[in-house]
Amino acid sequence: MLNMTWEFKLEPTPEQVDTIERIFAVCRSVWNFALRERKDWLNSRSAPVNTCSIEQEYILPADEPYPSYHTQAKRLTLAKEQFPILKDVHSQVLQQVLRTLDRAFEDMRAKKLGFPRFKNKYRMRSFVFPQLSKNPLIGDVLKLPQLGQIRLRLSRQIPEGFEIKQARIVRRANGYFVMLALQLDVSVPDTPISGHPRGLDLGFDKFVATSDNEQINRPRFLQTLQRELKLLQRRLKHMKLGSNNRHKLNQKIARIHQQITDTRKDWHFKLAHRLCNGAGMIFVEDIDFRSWARGMLSKHSADAGFGQFVNILQWVCFKRNVFFAKVDKNYTSQQCPECGTHTGKKELSERIHSCPVCFYTTSRDVAAAQVIRNRGLELVSGLGHSLEVKQTVCGLDAAGASGNVSLAGTGRSRKLKK
């Protein structure tokens, strides 16, 4: 089964905009009420049985069940009799709000994420139609429940054979968008492990350094518009809360941030396609980039968007039939890619790699990318796959590897030295 999500910009009429905003308002009310219910239940169980809080105490019956998704979904049906405004929104849309809240609590426990937050009118940005009619898209017109026929900018045609399963309406600073979930019942083969291997080293000095001795500078997406943002945010500080002028200025600031986000994402996609050109295998370090966003360079890390780039690169590799894998990140800058010697820890100011054993000299970032490439080749060879190429910069055997390596498509093989 192949699943994809494509995004298109909507062109709604004023009446459809009012309907979308009304759905957002109802979804926000359901989210906040359900979250309040869960929070009260948890707070009522947080105090010890023999003591009470000095300030306040949440008292609920001892046999009160935990407000899970199924419990709240039943209460939502009963609440429609008391609050008729809930009937103005499609029932499945409100159920999806409760499912999203339930998933947020599961992620909080499993992934150690933060506690779900209450939504104001700016934070509730999307809702989902989980089921659509058959063939909902005709030309550049999309038929949605409650909204009717709504026009969109069909920037690319839906591939033949794909079925539109659901639609998510997203509100952004530059308009409304729809994210269509496409599905095709087909068996997708694994990406073949062959072709030219390429290691990538990400960093702050150079955004990407490749094992082919190519270095790409880190662009400053935020820095180019930071002065304008600073002036606008300074004006926002002195405006009255809730005023129309403050709302307009907030929208202007949001549009600038949206421009930065779109520019960054577009650059990531173009760079990912460029790195896939001429490569059969791409290897990167297995790094949790959230740790990079907690230090003194957090602003530069967020501006570069390393995590988003790796996710985009993985998708582009899948689309272009290029093998993608992550390798161990430890000590990539302390190992010689030519002979495998451990050269010791380097200071951040030391940007040149010079091996005292084999005298191999190159840029520190390029050397780390070559070590990543060698580790990737060792990884796939350890899985029992045959490799097309396995070599270092000088065309010698990969350091630390042994065994037979078949040169796919040539009918030849060679023995790796220990």
C-alpha cells in the first residue's frame, strides 16, 4: 500500500470562508472542553489519599471512569441535544478532534512530549474530513462535506490509480490549504542497494559536506528578514490587546514567518534532489536534532531546519529510488576515513583533518562525511547485501571492511583486504 499526502491552495468564496471559520470555532470548543475534562480527572487523582491541596482540590467520584476517546465520543453525541451549535459541524470532524487529543496524550506518555495545551482562535489551525465521496475531485473543483464545491489551485495532476481517502483543511497566514491523503493499492519494492555511495555530514559551519568533497554553505533564512521582524514585534508590544490594529500587525508578522518557512522548505527540496543526482546510496548520521535546538546555537539550528531536511531527503531518496540509511554518529570527526586511525578529539576551531599515520589531509567536514559513507557501506554489507562500489577517496578498500564485494552489473568481484 502506497500512501502520499499532496497539498494544494484553496480559493474559497466568502461564504465558504465563514463556514470554515465556524468549523474552527466549534472544533476549538470541543478540544478545550475535552482537554479540561481529562485534566480535571488527572488532577483529582494527583493528591495523596490522606491529604488535600492547600489552594484547591478537584473532587470527582471515585468510580468516575477515565474520559477516554470512546467515553468522550458518547458524551459528544449527548451534548448535541444541549448545545445545538455542535450539529452545525460534521460529526466525523468533531470525532477526529477527540482522536487527535487522545493521540496527543499517548504521545505525551510514549514519546515524553509536553502536556496538550488549550487552543485559542489562533492555535486551532486544521480539521479533517476522514471520509469523502467517490471521485471528489473533478477538474480543479473539490467537493467536501458541508463546504460543497470549493476551487483549488491544481498545481499538479493526481496520479492515475490513486484514490483520495481524506482531506485536511489547514489555515495559514497566506491563506487556506487542503492536504489530500492519496492511496494506491500496490506493492512497493524495497530500494535496491547499488550505485555510487555518498555520505553527508551536517553542521553549522557548512550546512552539508559530502564525501565527494563538496561543501554547501548554510543559508540564513531568518537573518535576512530579522531586522523587519524585530521592528514589527517592537510595535506589537505597545498595541492594545484585542484591538484590530494588533490583529492586523499579528497577521503581517505571521506572513513574514510563513515566507521564511516556505523559502526554507523549497531550498531543502532542491538541495535534496541535487544530492540525489548521481548517487545510488546516501548515508547520514543518526542524530536527534532536538538536542541541537537546546544549546547556545538553538536559533541557528532552528533557522537551518536540519531535522526537516533529513525527513525531506529520505522522502526524495524513496521517490528517486536511492537507498537511504542512517549510521552511528559517534566519533565521525575523530577517525581517519583513509586508514581508520583514531586521530583524537579536535577543537571546533580546527577545520582541517590531517592523519598522523597515512598523512591524508582534507577538510574536517569532508573527512567526517567520508567516514559516514564508509560506515554506511559496512552497514549494508553486514546485512548481507551485495554492493556495487566500496571505496574511499583514493579508490582503496574501505577501512575496517572485509569479505567479497560484487560489482553489480559488471560481472566482476574483488576481494577486500583486511
